[in-house]
Amino acid sequence: MSDTNSIYEAIGGHTKVESLVHAFYRCVGEHPDLIPIFPEDLTETARKQTQFLIQFFGGPSLYNEEHGHPMLKRRHSPFAITPTRKNAWLACMNEALEEVNIEEPYRTIIYERLTKTAHHMMNTPERTKGESL
């Protein structure tokens, strides 16, 4: 997609991505599976996520300009990302996509791309009953 035909432009640009991120982090901040791996104050996390998603959706490279290459796997390595947490993250994103009315086909495209990314971020198996930390 070219810049004028990017997902970023098609869904409404910066304002829409920012709305998506705010809706997403409202869910994250209340989700019992996600609270343990996110900071109490989500302001900076949301700012970086907005920059990343703008870039991820084909908008300006704001994230790279300020933080360098995303190196997602490395940046997420300190956090135990289990299949349950991946699914919780995706559920919050799905809820946010619905809340801010991302239209088709973009909603499905975004969700599918983020599902692949979320799966790639998993780094910890689920603990089974009786397993120690």
C-alpha cells in the first residue's frame, strides 16, 4: 500500500489510532491477566503504542524516529507472555477495534496482523497445576 492508500489513512489517521489505543488500554488496565505485566500508569505505554501502530499501519515512522527499530521480541522479553495473556491482549484489541468503529475490511486486516504479532511475542508456556514459579 502507498502512503495515500495505507491502513493508517484509510481508518482515519492519527486521531483514529490514538482513539484505538486509548480504548485498548482502558481494557488492559482492567484485565486481570494483563495487569501484572503492565505499569500502573499506562500513559507512556499508550504513547509508544500509538507511535508503533501509526507506523505498523503505514503512517509516519514515529516509533523508529524516537526509539529505533521496534525489536518487539527483545523489548517484550522481560515480561511473561503466556498464551492466556496473548489471548487477553487480543481480546482487548478486538474490543477496542469494535469500540472505535474500525470498518471492514480494515478491522479484519488489523486484527489478523496483530494476531500474528501477538503470537510471535509469546515467550512463556502456561503453568500447569502444581508447577512452581
